[in-house]
Amino acid sequence: MAMPKRFELLVFDWDGTLMDSAAAITASLQAACGDLDLPVPSDEQARFVIGLGLNDALAHILPGADVAEYPKVVERYRHHFLVRDRDTTLFPGAAETVQELHACGFMLAVATGKSRRGLDRALDATGLTAYFHSTRCADEGYSKPHPGMLQELMDDLGRGQRQNADDRRHYPRYGDGEKRRRRPARRGLRRPPQGGTAALHTARVRGQIFGTARMADAARVICASEALAERGKGVRFTVEYQGESRPAFAIRYDGRAYAYLNSCAHVQVELDWLEGEFFDHSKLYLICATHGATYEPDSGYCVLGPCRGQSLVALPVTERGGDVLLITEGEANHV
């Protein structure tokens, strides 16, 4: 395996990254809610929380439930997941990749929303225990997308912030089962040809926005232009989209303002790991803190991660009079 050792420590998520467990997690959450006569989440709602700790997941799918009921839901979820666990397998090639990276001298770790007991069981069942130098789970501290688990792993393995000033995240290309295998591969992180597929993609996404977003004003001020620093922190705002109030964000890249719904194309979680932090460490890509989907800032196209080949939902913006403006259908022809 001829991979240049540009990184010392590689940290993997578990569910949906190495383990093809999305279907089991979804079915187990639904069964647990049904057992307790609680609202049963749809497949989309259940998949939305994959990667989060169980308490954070329940807060999303059962927003009206009493927190005191969470332990009962967790107990039923674990019961149903254990029944399905024996039929859950790694994604094809995941074990071989982990073994090869270990043989090449990389330090390997896992940061997961699973419990310690659940991860230890999964590592033993897959035979991968010996290949990981350290692991962190949601019941041992902060749950994702908080960076606490990553910081603890770096401290534990002697790879502190000073040694990792250039620790750009590297994500394996597994996930989404059949969907991923049907997508044409795109090599590396190169952009599609301008004026070709990229132009068609942008027109299609923006056409979707113009056809569905409805706002009272012809143009809406998001923020002052000076609030968007080049490849710096983004500005969060809300937008009415398909009849719902949805979180969104604006960033500046190569001198131009761009805006997107703050919703990963993989599962509908917000991208920023701290408020307004959307860029990766290289400042070249936008990144989802939950599963590591990596997007081009100027198109929203996912170039790496579990939703590779999909896109963020773009929002049309322009700048006028020192402000960044969100443009509606009525102003589209004047941008």
C-alpha cells in the first residue's frame, strides 16, 4: 500500500463508517419507541441521529418526551439492537483497510456515539480490537459533534495540538451501502470541469431553491459583508424552506459569499462543530462534524465522505451596499 504518511493518527467513526449498521439502528429505535407507546420516528428521522450519543439522539427524535423516560427507551433500544447485532457486518473492505493502515505504522483510534460496552462487543466480534491504539465512546464524556473525544484521543496518544497543527481530517470512503456502489467514482478532491457538470449541478440546485423557498421580502439581509472573513467563521441564520424554518449559514470563499442550508447531505444534522465553524483545518473545504462529509465551498458538492457525489442545498446570495443579501425568486434575474 503506497500511501504517503502525511498523518500520524487516523480516527474513525464506527456506525455508518466502518460498520454497516444504519438499518439496525433505525429499526431498533423505531421498535423501542413502539414498545413504550411513544411516537415512532420515520426512517429519515431515525437515520438523522446516527453517530450521536443515545441521549442526544432521543432529544432529536422525541422532542416532547420527558427526559426521565430516556432510560426506558435506551433499555428497549439496546434489547432490539442486540437481537439485530449478530447480523450486522463491516462494510466491504473496511477490515482490510484498517489492517493495512496499521501495518503501515499509522496510529488508529475510534471516536463513536456507541456506548463503551457496545463498541467493545463490536470490536471483539469483528476481530479489530488489536488494530486500534485507543477508543472513545459517548458515555465517557462529550458526545459528537463536540470535539472533546478527538482532543482526548490526541492527548492519550501523545499527539497534542502543537504536533497536529496540520491535522486535516482524512475520511474513508465507506457508507450508504448500495447507494455508494452505484455512484461513479471521483478521484481525489478535484473539482468537476467548470461549465460542464458543475454548472448543470448548480443550476439544478438553485432552481430548486427558487421554486420552493418563499420569503416576505424581495431580498433579505443576512449580515454585513465585513462579518464574513475569507475562509473564516460562517454566519448562521434561518430561512423558510419548503414550508419549514430551517437553519442555514453563509461563508466567504475566494472573495465571494456563499450560503447553504445547515444540513448535511448524509443525514440531516448541522455541519458546524462549534457555532460558525464550517471549514476544515485546511480552510479548503466545508466539513460535517458528525460523519466527516467534505464539501466544496463554492458549489456545495460532496467530494469525500458518506454522501460523496451529493450536495448541500445552495441558497442564492449577493452583496450590495455593504451587506450580504439572500435573494428570492423575484430577484433571481437581477443577480
